[in-house]
Amino acid sequence: MGLKVRKSISQTAIAHAAAISQTHLNNIFKDQRKPSWRVAKRLARATRTEPELWLECNGEQIWRAVVEKVPTLDDLVVLN
């Protein structure tokens, strides 16, 4: 029997799923930049969170909430 390995979530995967640049997302997580409302909505949809999380919380708080909601790549919602 094969063992299925579930990959952990990453900033790269979140950026890809939300269709934003990895640099932009990294700046959000490093508290160097806040997303626009439009980007916050995209990130929220991709990570099954709320836009307010992305607008009001710091990078560490966002990361903890995202990992709780979307622990693996299989849990991400990829936007078109």
C-alpha cells in the first residue's frame, strides 16, 4: 500500500492560490505592507479565512490563523 503524504501549506502556495505575487504576500507577513480590500478578499477566499484578518492583524497572527484553517495544500482554494 502507498502512503499519501500531505504537503504543508507555504507562502508560495498561498500566493499562487490567491493569484498574487509571492513578494507581495511576504511583505504582508513581514508587516511591511497591508493588502488592499480586493487582495484581502482574494487571500481570504483562498485560505478559508475572513478579509478582516488580512486587514487588521499582524503577520504572525495571520499565519497562525491560516495554518489552523488550511493546514495542507489540499485545503487551499485555488482562485482563477
